[in-house]
Amino acid sequence: MLDQIHLLAAVTVLGVLEQAYFFLQVIYARRAFGISPPKISGPPEFERIFRAQVNCSEYFPIFLALLWQAGLFFHQGLAAALGLLYLYARYCYFTGYKASSSERLTPIYFGTGVLWILVAASVLGILHFFLSHYMGLNILQLLTA
């Protein structure tokens, strides 16, 4: 079983480490700009870092669910590769947003595209499972016949 999920687990750990890095960036920005919790407003530089971290945190559960569904029901290697692309896009989004709010756009669009591919892989994999498990239809055999 572990050989079927090890890549997904590795990407998950990398994602958690990335989230921790984003959290630390907010802590460092709070110290640099003298903004104590629970305040969330301050200079634009702080607010961009804070917003980038919050946005990344909001999308993280969606990413994890899609990563694991696509990996378990469609293909672990493809899902893991897409997961790495998504994490890279999120890193570019964070660093771009930190520099300027306009520099976040290209990475966010790219990351959203990766999420949609994970959605498609999840849906196709789950559909294939239901059709083969409950109706006895093997789509892959029908397509190759």
C-alpha cells in the first residue's frame, strides 16, 4: 500500500513545509514592521505578505484533497508532479505578492490551472472506479479495443 502513496505523502510534507515557511514570513514581517497580533493592518509591504500567507492557507485544504483524490483514483505520479507544480506556483505567488500586488497574478492563474487539472484527474479517476466497480465497465479496455 505504501508504494501507492509515497509520492503523495512526500508532496504533502513539502506542502506543509511551504506553509510553515509562509507563516514564518508573516512572523518576520510583524517583527520588522512592529505589528503585534491580533493586528492585521500596517504598511502595504506587511499587508501583502499577510494576505499572501492567508490566501495560500485558504487554498491548501483544497489542494490536499485534490492531490490525494487524483493520486489514489487516477495516477500517483501525475498527481505528485502536478502537486509539485502547484507548490512552485504558490511559492512564486507568495514571493511575487510580497514584491508587488501585480506580480501575484501570473502565478495565481497558473496554480489555479493546475488545480483544475487535478479536479479533472480526480473526477475521471472516481468515475472510472464507479463504472468499473458498480457497473462492470472498464473504460480503459473499451478505449483500447
